[in-house]
Amino acid sequence: MKPSIPKGTRDFSPVEMNRRNYIFDTIKKVFQKYGYQQIETPSMENLETLTGKYGDEGDKLLFKILNSGPVVDQINKSETDIKLNEISEKGLRYDLTVPFARYVVMHQHEITFPFKRYQIQPVWRADRPQKGRYREFYQCDVDVIGSDSLLNEVELIQIIDEVFTRLGMEVTIKINNRKLLAGLCEVIGEMDKFTDIVTAIDKFDKVGSNGVKQELYDKGINKQSIEKVLEFIKISKFDIIVIKGLKELMKDSEIGLKGVEELETLFIDYLVPLKLFPKTILDGTLARGLNYYTGAIIEVKANNVSMGSICGGGRYDDLTGIFGLPNVSGVGISFGADRIYDVLNELGKFPDFKNDSTQLLFVNFGKEEETFCLNLVSKVRAEGINSELYPDHTKLKKQFAYADDKKIPFVAVIGEEEMKTNTVTLKDMASGEQFKNLTIDEVIKRFK
């Protein structure tokens, strides 16, 4: 059998894991700095938890888990139609937000509201694999639930700015508001087609204005209404003229005017004083197709790199209501670790991780030397120096080749002579230079 892995999944080498952990650790430190606490949820959820939360497009991308046992035999033998709930009751999680809402409801008496949580785990989507799009990938989510204050949106934008500043990435943070989209649908008399319109707008990056126009036309929306939608999605900045135009457009829509008010507060009261403007822009094409968003929506794009969004999220006012806890507002964002990795790799922004791997290799000449070295290795490791003792008694040339292949910068050579004098010969693998008659404390001092 030829070994392989499913399309859209990947193995990660030690070098790649160093880089991935750098991303995770950077993000985690910022989350913790802002007072967020970590949780984890199962990889699989009950299908009823997942379905109906992501829209029709999202439901199609759910990985469903086949029930085990007699049901499988029934499928193999049956010639009649079988309902989905008879063969599958569970699915792999599509995102971390819906499982988080389920978690909040189940643990509502154990947590303190507003509850600030972060979660770094893999998710799965039955999507067509392509650049920057995988079937298994990690999300790094941060949410606050139990508060409808716009200060939470501001804090999330600060977190975005700090994470990408630490990673050395220049980004553009895009903002829109689902209340504006609802108001738009209301003023054109197409509120019953809200989902269709949002889904069409959300495809703008892929299909452009003409594609959006055609999709809206196919959904039965009249030409005049389509023109208003296209005019709306031309918005690409926040200023007084844009706000004035939005107020005029939304004058007959209460929810639309509420969306304009929230944008004014967010930008004028917070983002401008915090100097997060103009790196944060208002974007009319931003829709975030997931059904549960109700307010501010956020998306982040890396500058100077051709890549989809690397972070996104928004406000959801009643996601917990689906699970029996109504009127609990939350807002959150999700960092796409895999896309961030691809961007950092393309830009050459990863640091040198040589200090995270083995720094010192003790060669192994035989049983006596091996026993002698074990104590020294323990002492070196206790000082925080990453070190190894070669496990086999073999030729020195092979052990040096091992050090070269693993890019271990120094090798400690301890033979009969060194054991007698209780010293170490240290070899610099890059220059070939050797330092003889060093005590183990002197070796440690060199690394320090």
C-alpha cells in the first residue's frame, strides 16, 4: 500500500512545528494579556448542535461522522432510502464559535459573565482544497460573551493590531455591520431575501461586481434594488461624507440607522483616539456569510500578499438562545493560523529558531563514556541548554554527520583523556574550531 493522507490535510515537520508554535505562542500571550482564559471543546459535536448555524453553504461543508455498529450493516443491506439522522448523529466541528455557545449554556452556572475565553484547536470543513484553504486547519478564537458594549469590539481590534505587530505583519482591518446590511434589505423592500443578498455580497472577492449582480438577478431581485446594493458595496472608507450618505440611505430603517450609529461610535469615539484609524477601514463588501452574526463584522487581510482573510469575526446577539439561554450577546474573532503561516513564510518573516532546537550534542564513545556523560547532560539541561547524548556507540564521523544534519551548533567530545581530567572538548560545528580542557561549568557559561 502506498502511504498517503486525505486531500486538504498535511503533515508538519519539526521546522514547521517550530514556526507554528511561534504563531500559537504569540497569539496566546496577547490573549492572556487582555484577560482571556483558555477552554477546549470536543473535536466532534452532535449534528443538531452544528446544523442550521452556518447557512446552507456552511451546512454543505460539515464533515458528518457515520454511526458505528449495526447501522453500517443496515446501510450495506438496505435498498430503501435512509434518513441522515438514522446513520449519522455527530459531526466534526466547523468552527469554534458554535461549540463555544453550546459550552456557555451548559456551564452557565460555573462561569463569570462577561466571560472572556480563548480557544486554539483544529476545525474541519469539507471544502475544495486550494491555496490557503484546507479541510483541516487550526483556528485561534477569542470571544467575550455576556456584554453588548462596543468596548469589546474595540478590544478585539486592539488584539488584532497587537498580534500582527508582534508577528511583523502589515494588515488592513475591515469593518462593516450586519445591521447596515439588514437596513439595506429593508429599504429596498427585500427583507425576506436577506440571506440571499448577504451570501451574494460575501462572494464579492471571488466574483466581483458583475458576479454579485448576476447572483442577485438570479435570486429574483429587481434591477433598481440591485443598483442600490452595488452602490452600497462601493463603500471603501470611513468619513463624514460616507456616514452622511448612509444616514440618508437608512432614514426609513430603524435597524439600519442603529448600524450607522454603532459605526460612528466605534470609529470616532474609539478607533481614531487609539490611532487604529486608518489601518481600520469601513468596507461595504464585507458581509461574513455565517447566519449568526448580527452586528459589527470584522475581517483582516495581509498587505502585499495574495491571500484570503487571515482573521475575522463579529457580533452575535443570540447564538446561545438556540441552546436555551436567550438574550446573551457575544462578540469574537478567529485567527487563521494556517493562512498566517503561509503569509509569514512567503514574506520570510519567521525568526531563527536555532535556540529552540538542540544546542549541544554529547558524542558516545562507549559504555563508560556514556555513563559519564549522562550526568553532564543532566547538569547542562538543568541550566536550560537544549542538549542530547547520542544514543548509540558508533563512529565519530556518523555522530558529527548527525549534528550537521540537525544543525546542532556544538558537539561535546568526552573520551578517556577528558574523563581522567573531568573536562570537555567542545567543537564548534560551523567553524570546526575546538576548545579543549573546559570544565562543564565553563561550557555552560559559554552558552549563557
